Amino acid sequence: MKIIRPSSSLRSAHGRQLALNRRATFMLAIAGALGLASQSNSARAETRMTKPRLQNLKAVGSEHQIATIHHHGNTFEVATADGRNAVFPDVNLRFKIDSSDNGPAAGRPVILPGGMMGDRATVFFASPAEIGTLIKTRS
């Protein structure tokens, strides 16, 4: 009976992977014993949920305060208090409510960049009622 073994390149690659896994596990155990290991994923998630890092939206400049929002077709045209206009596809503009102490002032929604490429933005309102009164539809 002939025994077929995996080729040496596969066997050595698999052996290297096992050695790396054993080494990483060993180093993590040592770091944990010494108190050097970072928090677990659940502890980091809990910290993020309990301590949100929100900036004070009442203190943003006029370049972020919204004067008007017009919806036309599949785009939103946003005019800021400093006179600038920006056009966003409707899928790239998000609307959120922040009624906390750090939220925007009533009647003064704020727009902040929301994407890595600058193609998305988030509009923060002080209450849900403001959304319907500020956004106007153009035909």
C-alpha cells in the first residue's frame, strides 16, 4: 500500500502557519499574564457605547450651519450660512437627530462630512420636526 503525502511546499507552509499561530497564542498569554494585553473586543465596544465622542454642534462655524436644503430629482442642494452651495446625490446625504446638549441649536441644523472621499455628508437636526420644515422640493 502506497501512502501519498502532501508536497513539501504545502507541508512547510502549513507548518509555518501552525508555528505562527502557536507563537501568537503564546505571546498573547504572556502579555495577558503581565497585564500588557489590550482590552477585549467586547470591552472596547462597551467603552465606545458608553462614552460617545460627539463634538459640540452648537459651536461649529457658519460653513457648517445650514441655511436651506432643496431636493430636486435624486439630488439634494445644500446652502450653508456662509453662502456656499453643495450638491449631493440623495443616497450620500444622511439625516440624523441629536437632541443632546451637544446637538445643534433648534432651527440651525448642521452639516458635517461623513465619508472618506468627501462624497458623503451628515445633516444633524435638533428634533425630528425640523426635517420636514427645512427640506423643500423643487420641480
